[in-house]
Amino acid sequence: MKPLRIGCVKYLNARPLIRGWLGDVEFDHPSALCKRLANGELNVALVSSFEFLRNPIYRIVDNVSISSDGPVYSVVVAHRVEISKIEEIELDPASETSVNLLRCLFAERRLTPDLTRTLLGSTRCQPVVAGSPPEDGFAVANLPATPCGRLLIGDQAVRFRQKHANEFQFWDLGEQWKKLTGLPFVYALWLIRPEVADAQQIANRLRALRDENLARLDQLIGEAVAGDGDPGRQIELDREFLSRYYRKYLRFSFGEREKQGLQAFANLCVRHGLLPRRARQFSVV
């Protein structure tokens, strides 16, 4: 029997869903994980919810997600001018769900900024300062107001906000979704490929792991602060921030309201031409 190939994003928001898994885990960026799962290189993966909407062949691990019911903190557009005056937004190439959520939110507001994979060479936006790390994006040294924004997700968003909290405004996509729909937003799901035979057993293990980690959340936070299991971490963390992040901003369930939120997202993606019109049923295990 071949070993299970399981993939997961290496973000702080996934830690309560994967920490302590008994077996190998392949960590990668969201967009790369989506491709590898779709190609059959992975059997199970914690991936962007948009991957299921785009290709609803998978079984969803029921009652587990990365979601928010209001502000999420780590999925934001960093900007200086009013959001309605932004002319160009640099997208995170690792993102799937957040990019399409941004497109839906802007379309509902009838805002039409250019969405680009890079601001380098733009005629309207300042380029990155030579030698600055990638997360600094906007030529922070000079700080002029520019009609540009940058979509940041996951740990990159946390790191950028810690470093530049007083220099930018942050348009929180979870907060904007809640204002628009009144529903939670689902960013990521555990998806299992259809040919995997023991899907129910895998789903039960993943639910139990989530429950165990949330029951010992203070210990999990302590491990994260100490850098346990993440020697290459680039974020300075403290207990107060992580407690607030996990308990206030993030949700880890996939119940009825989360399913309604995911369906509402699918409907908006269809309305705005991001997905074809087709039946999508949530096959959960």
C-alpha cells in the first residue's frame, strides 16, 4: 500500500490543523498545492477553497476549515490612498482564493483597479527599493502616497503588518466579505482526491487532530513563539498576538454557516465570470 501523500500550507493559520500529524507532510504555497492535488501528486491537501469550486471532484473533510466570521487580519490589501482611488493592486502569486475574493469584492463595489502580478516597471506605482526584502513591496523608504495597493496573505501579511503598521492602511477582505454577505468566509479546506479509498478514516484523523490542537491551544502557541518546528521562521511572535489571531480572527470549523458562505462565494464567482455556471454539491466525509 502506497503511503499517504498529504500537503499543507506552511502558514501560522494552518498550524492548529496539522501540528502533530503522524507522518510526512509536504508543505508548499497554496497555488502550488492546488496544482499538485489536481495532478494527483498529492492524495490529500489543505488548499484554497477556490480549488474545490473550480474542480468539485474532491471530498471535503467535514467540519474543518480555515475561515473567518469577520476580520481575518492576514488577508488584506495594504494601501495608502482611499480604497476607491486605488488604480493598481499587486497580487500575491501564491494565492488562489484571496485573489478571486478580491475580484468579487471590487466587482460588487464597481471598482476596477488593474490587478497585476508585479508592480515593477509600472508607470503609476513606485518600484521596490533596490535591496529591500520582497515583503517591503512599495518603496517604503520614501513613503509618498501612491494610487497602488498590494494583496498580502498568510504569514507575509502578518510580517508586513508587524513591520509597517503605522505606514499603511489595511483593507481586510474577511471584514469586507462579512459586511457584504453577513456570512463567514472559507479560505481553505481539507480536500481528498476521489480515488483515495480510506477517505472517512483520514477525515476522522484530521478532525481529531484539529480538536486535540485546539484543546491545547496555549501549548501550541508557546511552541510557535519558541519557533518549535519552524527554524526558518521570519516572524517575531508573541503570545498575545497569537492568542488573538487564533481565538478572535480565525475559525476552524466547516458547519452550516461556513457552507452557506462558500456557496455565496461560488455564486459571486459565477456572476462575475470567474467560474462557469454548474451544479456544485459539497461531498463531505
